[in-house]
Amino acid sequence: MSADVLTPIVDDAPVRREGRSPGSRIWGWVWPKLMAIAIVLALWELLYLILVTWTGKRPEYIFPAPATALSSFWEMVGTSRFWEYVATTMQRAVIGYSIALLIGTLVGLAVARSQALRAGVGSLITGLQTMPSIAWFPFAIVVMGYNESAITLVVLIGAAPSIANGVLSGIDHIPPQFLRLGDVLGARGVARYRHIVVPAMLPNYVSGLNQGWAFAWRSLMAGELLGVAGATLGLGNALNAARNMNDMGKLEAVMIAILIIGMLVDGIFTSISGGLRRRRGLTIDR
Amino acid sequence: MTIRTRGATPPTRSGGPGAAVLELRGVTKVFGRGDAQTVALQGVDLRVERGQFVTVVGASGCGKSTMLNLIAGLERPTEGTITVDGNVAFMFQDPTLLPWLTARQNVDLALRLAGVERARRGARTQDLLELVNLGGFEDKRPHELSGGMRQRVSLARVLAQDAQVVLMDEPLGALDAMTRDKMHDEIERIWTQLGLTVVFVTHNMREAVRLGDRVVLLSSRPGRVKRDTRIDLARPRKMDSAEVATHAAELTDALSEEVAAHVG
């Protein structure tokens, strides 16, 4: 009798996981954020106490207390004007980002296919990604005019390289055995992309989309701050207007709105990417 | 039935009664050029008849996997010809299940890529999963299955390709002993039931004797057929039976001589 026989069966049972209720899942998602907000507010209040109340280095109207800013924020959220700002800004973001999504994805797929393109364009993409997109504004204004398309162009240039890089890193990280399996199963041409390449690259692609969004959002705010936008006003324009009027309550209220929108969109990407990883068994459920 | 021949020399058709379902003639595979050149296989002749279970054993680096890749058409031989009568399916060492698909979808994909229409795929997938004893686990994803179960899904997927020749590259190497023994029974049952032709590569001599109608020993660097032994023991065999042990010991000696000669 060999020692093998004494090995207990540990392998042939399915892995079990306890499911969590939706309520506890939402709470698990919410409480760290509430805690982070509480920490920020506490630090802000402390800074306010030091600068304004105790030392008097700054007057109250220059550095309002968090309570003042928050009440200003609530007041602003109640106005239709605020929602017009948000709508304008989001429309610009969506247009610029959608074009970036299309171009970035196509460029990424094309570059991944060819070694020569890979060597040349690959480093160019990384270069573009590290280049602050605000540096494109003078160029965009001259070429596109002092209007919406200048903003769209810069948002596009901000987001597309990250998206293309997401495609490239996604394709680079496909385990070679999946490609070999595709060969063995006879997946060629479009079928190979549809059933093997695209699903396998998704996690990295979604990271690229998320990063692309972050760059798009920054570029958009920079553009609006520069006042490129002409007639319709967005959040960045509102920020600029508040600065001109020395209305610090409103300025901070707009900043809070910009932060919240950024976090919400990031939350969408995080939940997509979390779902992908969970279904593939890449996360550890606790 | 299709006859596919690939090789460096013009294809030769084999035919007539009792013809081999798989035939390698003078197959040589060289990797690299000049000084960096490695001869993985040299002048390999192998004839496998329909319904045979052939196990291939050799020291690591003897070109076992290269041989399977050549038969599967993933690589081309440098010299010689390979004739396969029918389709070839490949079962890897790693189950290689796509993690974004369930067990059912993994099997279904093979059918789909083979051009089976949707209406017929559902029932076929179910039959295959039941054939490998995975009924009830169809909607699990690979990470929710144990190693043995994953390898069963992989087996179901191989069977979905409806191939006449099934190549297995050490498919059970990563399993624990008990799961592996169970898989031996399963593979043997399915092989008999479906009348498959199997070429099974392993480095475990007892496993080779347990499963094979024939055990082919490959020498290393360059890989050649050193010995081709018929195993006439009654089935089903047991890995730890005395007969299997005796045959395995004898073959291991033959292989050790080869390794010693090679090293010396």
C-alpha cells in the first residue's frame, strides 16, 4: 500500500462561500466613505479653529467653517441654476469621454496587433498620458476656436491615452494558455476577439477606462476654469465666477460638488471592476 | 472523414483496412538555428490504431509535449509527416477553463466554435457534463470548483470537440492521488463508451501502465521512440496492483538506463 492512499480527499469538494445580504453589502460600502468624510470635516474644522478663531490669521469670509460651506452647498443644490451647471459639465464630459472611448479602444486594438506600431505608438501613447492635458488648451483654442469643441478636444486627448493603454495592458496580460486554447478550439478572427481576447482583457480595460475618466474630468475642469466654454456655463465656470466674487462659501460648495461627482463616477467603475473580479474568483470574499 | 497530413515532405495518404488513425513517420522537430539549435524529436515513428489508448512516457524535456503539439497542428514538423484521420482535441495539463464563463458555458463555447447550432448545444452540453459526473454543477464558475472538477469540465470540453483523436498532456499531474485515481476510472470509462483514440502523455510510469494499451518510452535530447510495449493486463487496472507495479518497474529501469546513458 502506498502512502498516496492515506491522502485524504480534500480536492473533490466544491468551494463554499457564505453569501452576504444586500443590506450588509451596502453598509460595507457606505461606512468607510462616511468615516472618510467625517475625518475630512474634522480636519477642516480644526484648521478653521487654528486659522480663524484662535490666531485670526484669516478672516471668516476668506476661510469659512465647514458648517458654512455645507449650508452654502445645500442652498446651491436647491437651485435650478446649479443643476444647469451640472448638466452642462456632464454633457461635455460624456461627449468628450465617448469619443475618447471609441478612439482609445480602436487605437489600442490596432497597436496591439502590430509589433512595429507597438514600439513606436506605444511609447507615444505613454508620453501623451504623462503630458498635462491643460498644455493642449492654447492649441485647442487656436485650432477649434473659443468654444465647446476646444473643450471636447482636450477632454478627448486627456482620456484616450489611458483607455488605449488599458487595452494594451489588457491584451499583454492575457494568459498565453487562453490564446492556445483558442487555437485548439478553432477560435479565429472575430471569434477569437469575441470569445477569448476581449473578455480576457476586460479587467485591465476597465482600469484604463477608470483612469481615462479621471483624466477627462481633470481636463474638463481645467478647461472650464480657463473660461473656454463661451455661452453655457459649467461647474468650472461657476468656480471661477465664485472666485471673482470672493464668494468663498459658494466656491467651496462647487468644489464639494466636483468632488462628489468624481467619486460617484469612480464608484461606478469600481463596482463594475469589482463585479468582474468577483465573478472570476479574483477577490477574497470576507 | 477527413485525412489531414502535414509535414515537410509532400503528404502521403495512408489507406486500406486496419489503417492507423494517427501516424507519425520520421518526424523530426528542431527548434532554433545554428549554435542555439535544439533537436526536440528525431525520426519518431508512431502508428496508433483506432480505439487504442497509447501512453507516452519520458524524462522531462524529452519532447513529449512537442510531439502532442505537432499532432495537434499547433507546430509544424521540421522533417517527416504526420497523418491524422479525423479531428484532434487537446486536453492540457492545466484545465484552462475561461474564468468568466460557467462550467456549462465553457463546454458550450467549444461546441459553438465547432459550428454546432444553438438549438442542439444545450442538450449536448448537459449530456457531456453528466458524462463526466458534473450534473448539478453546470452553473458554477471555475473558481467555485475543485481541481478535480475543473479537470472534468476540461474533459467535457475536449469531448465536445467530437474528435476522433484525443491528446492529453499530463492532465492529472496537479491532482491529489485519490482524485487522480477517480479520474483514471472516468477517462477509461469514457474512452470505452465513446470508442476514442487517446494519446496520453505522463511522467508517471504507473499511470502509464494503468491506462495504456501501449506504453511508448521516449528517450531524451533528441527524443526518439526508445521502446513501445503492449500492456495486456485486464481492465480495469489498479495503480497500486502488483502487476501494474511490476510492469512499471521494468519500464522505469529501461528509462533509467536511457537517462544514465544520456548523462554518461
